[in-house]
Amino acid sequence: MLVYGDSLSSAYGMPEHNGWVALLRQRLQRERPDYSVANASISGETTAGGLARIGKVLQSHRPAILILELGGNDGLRGLPVAAMKKNLAAMIEQAQKSGARVLLVGVRMPPNYGEDYTRAFEQAYAELAKRTRSALVPYLLDGFSENPELFQPDRIHPSIAAQPVMLNNVWPALAPLLGK
């Protein structure tokens, strides 16, 4: 299994062993030891950056499952949603062609980007998942995004206490991809 994301998946601002990906690795060791987890997430990564390197990363890791968590940095920079969707679609296509099942993990933008941008950004993940027949986590920060106590001082990056919640948001969509 390969997690391919940005700072939300790279354990930004905390020891790596506290991040949700490390917690996923621990859970799989207990429940599904036939899976291992590689984390190729890079803080600050955009979908364009992710697209530029995904071929080599897929070739290197050859995952059965790709957890794709990118787009937040595109949104924070106000980049066009259409370009983000195109990049994510290309990454999903490459992963599927390599034989990987894909779990697309969505993020959302704050309302200060305007209602049209915010809505289009959020809808992009559901549209892509449907079109590519990928599994979907609609919102990685679901259930705590309005709770400042679960964020680092920058109010962008979740705290250590939020990491188990993030894993719990991912697990229901991931579990069916694991098979029997």
C-alpha cells in the first residue's frame, strides 16, 4: 500500500510515528499483516508535483492500493480546480494501469475562497471518484475541522490528537479494498 499525499499525510509538525499513516501501518500489522505501508507524501506537494513524480514512485513501490491525498495545496494557492482534477485523474489512471486500486482522499477549502470555488473544489473529488471508479474519503478532516484544539497553531495542520480521527475517516473506505 502506498500513501501519496501532502503535509496532511506526511506527519507535518510531529514525529512521523504519530501521523495517521503510521497509525494505519500499526493497524494493518494487527489486522492485516499481509499489507505493508509506504508513505511517499511530501509536505507542500501540489497535484502538478505529484503527477510529475508518480510514475517513478509507482514503479518503485508497485502498490496494490494507492491512497491519493493531494489537492489541498492547489486550493490554498487558488489554482484552477480544472487543472487539479486533470492532474488527479492522470495520477489515478497511471495507478490503475499499474494494477493498483485507488482510494481518493478529499480535502476542502475554507469559505474565504468564495462559494463557487469552494463548492467546485469539494465536488471535484466525488466527481473524480465516480468517473474513475475509485474509492473515496470525501473529507479527511471530517468531524473535527471546526475544532481548533485538534490543530497545530497554524490552524491548517491537524495535531497529534487528530491523527486517530483521520485514520478513522480513511478506514471505512479502505477496508473494502483490502479484500478477504
